[in-house]
Amino acid sequence: MEYRYALMSVYDKQGIVDFSKGLIKLGFCILSTGGTAAALKKAKIAFTEVSTVTGFPEMLDGRVKTLHPIIHAGILAQRDKKEHQKTLKEHHISLIDVVVCNLYPFESTIQKPNVSIEEVIENIDIGGPTLIRAAAKNYTDVLVVTSSKQYPEVLTALQSKKGVSQEFREALAIHAYGHTAQYDAMIAQYLRSRWTQEVLPEDFSVTMRKIQEMRYGENPHQKGAFYKNLPPIDEPCIATAEQIQGKELSFNNILDANCAIECIKEFRSSSCVIIKHATPCGIASAKTLLQAWKDAYATDIYSPYGGIVAFNKEIDQEVAQDLSKYFLEVIVAPSFTKAAQELFLAKKNLRLLRLPGLERQQNRKGLDIRSVVGGFLIQERDVWFADQNTWKVVTSTKPTKNDLISMDFAVRCVKHIKSNSVVFVKDTRTVGIGGGQTSRVDAAWIATNKGKDNIKGSLMASDAFFPFRDAVDVAVNAGVKAIIQPGGSIRDNEVIQAANEHGIPMVFTGQRYFRH
């Protein structure tokens, strides 16, 4: 009598007992190894040890279990090739029709605090990926099952009177190759970061896992989905935020919320950032969170409509009451009081994102990856901030101590505005923002015209040097009392002269903040 064999070698035992029972009902004999065999034995399910088939015991502390010609020949033999069948018969090798395998938990292992390299290495699976790749290569004859989520549909397919479809076999193989590719990429990525200082290697792989399907992308005619990095970064971010209220986040919500979160990380005192179309329209720090929100909103009372707001302190009932007066898409905070959450329930569509950690100083690192047609641009995240001790006062008039505090705040704001950009601040609140323009003077003109009388007595920061003095003249005519910018233009002397003529201080930071 010829038997049908299913080989099982899984680290994650979830659902394996019921799946095995289902296969046995369909006439399969189970081959198993190590921990999987122990789980089956405990459940009193009939199986055959792989070592019984190969004639070799598991060895080297379990590093070698399924790496044997009898196993891999049974998987890789093509049913429609007579030569293959003849070879199997000569060597008394049985065909294996189903391979069920998931891998050692490398992903969770590397997330352990202070994990040793020895433990990391021992959680690099060897036999598992080999089994999976072999089965996927012979997908026309072998079903390769790599996730417990696939168990029900595999049993359904095997029960079908029409037989398992080619389309289903292909889908399992695609998933299998994606699974091992992600696994290997994660290993290479982790070991590179642990063993080297290399940031931009010759070959670069990114590992991601889908968080959610979007109803659509930026526009209704585009498909979209949201993925998170693997392993997850050890830092509060949009990919780790917990949604506690509201309808599903849209593609654009996620983009805007990311901008808000990254900007709010710049500030330690109670702060608020309002984002509209991927750029801030109001930023403020204050003694209280309520005042920070009011100051940020006052920057531009029209743009926050339908916007995204981020805070770096817990939102209480008082703040929630004021926020509830306006139409907002998303509110992000490290936490919400119970009273605040209850108040927000009246706005069922309002999305609340809880993101613990925003209230603390972050150790920000990692890479910024952007797509272009046909490839990617990769750079280090822009998290470095020039120390005030390296700034240079380049004018006759010197900034006051309060000016320097405002300048620090202004630079942290302008780095998050789309280039070309300028911001106008009073104390630690924005009163005018101009960004995303093709010339710096246009950015200054937009901000001063929107800010009107609020610009008087403010300080201006620019994300890059002034190529001409015109933007300085526009700003001073609007009432600006001080300017901070990177410097570095061939016309720096002309720009400095303009500031001196107007009798205002100007500081060079030496650090550009382009944001395309």
C-alpha cells in the first residue's frame, strides 16, 4: 500500500494538533521532528519520527534533523518524470506531498534586551528554510505550508473533489519564498548592525509586514496598504501607535500623523504640533498643554480644519473640551485621561492614537527610505541638531538670551517644514509659516501676509541660506526683529549687510534643513 506523507517541523505549534488530525482523516501519514513530535505525542496523534525514516538521529543539539537526501529527495522528486520515480524506488524513498514548516523565532529573539550573540546565532534556522525552499521549488507536486493561518484553507483544498488547484499551489509557494526571503534579510540586517558600522551597504534589503489594507492610497483610484518595519524600531512612531477610537486611518492620515509625531519629538516642554497636508501649520510650546494648543492654533486658524494634531503630554478633560470645538481628523498623544476619552466619544469618526513614549527624550536613529520610480533613495534620518555653542553671531547687533531660546525653538520647527521654508516665532510659538515654495522670498512673503500684524516683533528662521537679501527685506518690513539661518551663500556678506542696515541680529547655525 502506498501512503501519502506530510512532513511537519514547526517552531510555532499553534493549530498543529487539529491540522494533523485533519490530514490523517484525509489519509496522510505524519512525519515529524523534535518539539513538533513531542506535541503530537502529547496529543496522542500517530506519527513517524524523521530519524526512523532517515536512519540517522537528530544531532548537534538539534542543528541537524531534516537535512538528509531521503527527506529532500522525497520533496524534490517530480511526479511526471519517470527517471525521478525510478531513482526513488531504487533507494526506497517515499514521496512527501505536504511540508508544514515555520521557523525559529529570530525576530522575537533579537528584540530581547541585552540578548547574547550566542542566543541570536542559535535562533538562525537552517533546516527549516531548506525544507521550505525545496517544497516551494516543487510546488506543482508539493504543498508548502508556512503559517497556521493557512491550515484551514489547505485542508479545504485537499478535500476538494477537483483536487488542489494550480493557483492555490502557486499562492503557497509565493508566500513561502517571501517568508524565507524576509527571514534571511532580517538576519543580514541585524548582524550588519551588530558587527559593523556600515549604514549603506552594497546590497540593501528592507523587511516589512502589513499592518492594514487601506481603502485606497493618496487618491481613490490608487491601491494602498500600511506596513511596519521588521523588527520594529525601539522608538514611538506611527507604526507602533495604538488606535483607541475612530474609523480606520487613511493613507494620508498616516502620512500626516507621521509628520506630526516626528515634529513633536523635537520638544520637551508641553507642546502641540498641527499638521495639514504633510507640513506643520502651527507649533507651540507652553507652560500648559492647553496653552500650547491655543498658541499653535492661533498661527493659522483656517488650515487646522481637518488636520492632525500631536501632543507630547497626556490630554486631560480641559484640553479635550477645547479640541472638541473643531473638526480634526486625528489626535496623537502619549495618553488620554478617562474623562478626555469619554468626552471624545461624541466625535465617533475622530481617530485617537495613543503613543506612549512621546513624553520622553527619544534616542532617534535609523534610516529614511523614499521611493522613486525604479528604485529608492536612502539616507540617515535627520535627527542631528547643531549645538548652540557652534552658532555664529554675524551682525553688529547681538541676540538676547530670550532671542536664543526662540531661535532654538524656531530651528526645531523649520526643519519639519517643506522646503523652501521659513517660520516666524514669538517666544516658543509660531506666528507665521511659509513652506514648499520655489523661492525663499515667496515663502517669506506668504508667511508674512498670512501672519499680518502677528509678525511684528517676531523672529525668523530659514531652513537654508538666503541667496539674496530680498527675503530679509520682506521679513524686516513685516516687523521681524531677529533672524537665524544656516549661512553659506556666496552672498552672505550682502545678507549680513541687510541685517546690519535694519539693525537686527542674525545668527548662522551652519546646518541646513532641506525637506523635500
